Amino acid sequence: MNKAIRTVCAVLSIAILSIALGLFAQHLKNKYDLASHPKKYSEFVEKYAAAYNVPEDICYAVIKCESGFDSTAVSAAGAVGLMQIIPDTFTYLCSLTGDNYESGMLYDPETNIRYGIYYLSMLYDRFGVWETAFAAYNCGPSRVDGWIRDGKVSESGRLTEIPIAETAAYVERVAKAMEKYEKLYDTTEGES
């Protein structure tokens, strides 16, 4: 009988230890996920996401994928700041808002987030599907217009083919990051 009790105790101890280790591993994963998907610059994201009607999860996902939240980031193509805006695009957007900013303002987090979200909202208004807007954000709306003219779009406005591998990968990365933000922060924001 003692042997049976010891066996049961050993099995229960192993089960409890396994559960505890599993919970600890999940806790570490959640901490890693939160650290790798932060909500930095939330005061600006919240302000301009509301102003331009862009879900916050999309804004954070784009910032994460574009710069990893590095306000000093500059791409090989010359895109600048948190949301990696090309200076010519910034000049164009400023002409629409009536602002007279110098391209150096793209390093300012608030300015970069404001114009990045504004541009996302314009692209969504133009294409009507977030994934298509992400493609345009990455490679330019003129290319996406060409793909649509070439029939590379479904009836719902989703691109069925993205001929540029970098853009296809970008769209997938942003969509996955957006889903991760929704899950981590338990939001219900999605496609408008």
C-alpha cells in the first residue's frame, strides 16, 4: 500500500510540476510577445487613429513592421522615421493638409505618426481593403492601381496576386502583427 501511495504521489507531483512549468512557459511567452509588440507612442497613435479613423492595431502593426518603433530609422529607399515615410510623399501629404513642414520633421514621432496614419487612411479610402492599402503603403498606390487594372484583384477588392515578393511579404507581416496586437491587447478593432 505504501508503494501505491508513493507512486500516486510521484505521479501527482510530476503532473503538478508539468502544469506549473507549462504556466510559467506561457507567462514567459506572453511577456515576450508584449515586449516584441509594444504600444509605444500611444498618445500619438490614439489621437491620430481616432482623427483619421484607422484602427489602432493597424497603426501599431505598421510601425512595428516599418521601423520596430525606432524614430531614427532610415531605409535604403530613403523612407524616414517610425512609419517610414518617403520625403516626397510627406511633401505631398503636407500640401493636402496645408502644413509647411520640412522633411526633417519626419524624425519627430508625433509628426511621423500623424502623417503615416493620414496616409494609411487615404490608401484605405482609395482601395477599401486594408491588405490592399498595406501593399500600396509599401510599394506605392500607382503600382497597386496597375495590378488592379491587370485583374489581380478579387471582387471584394483584395489583391489576388502581388508580383513584388517584398510587398507580398510586407502585407503578410503587417496582417500578422495586426492579429497579434488584437490578440495581445484583446481589442475588437478590425477592418472598417
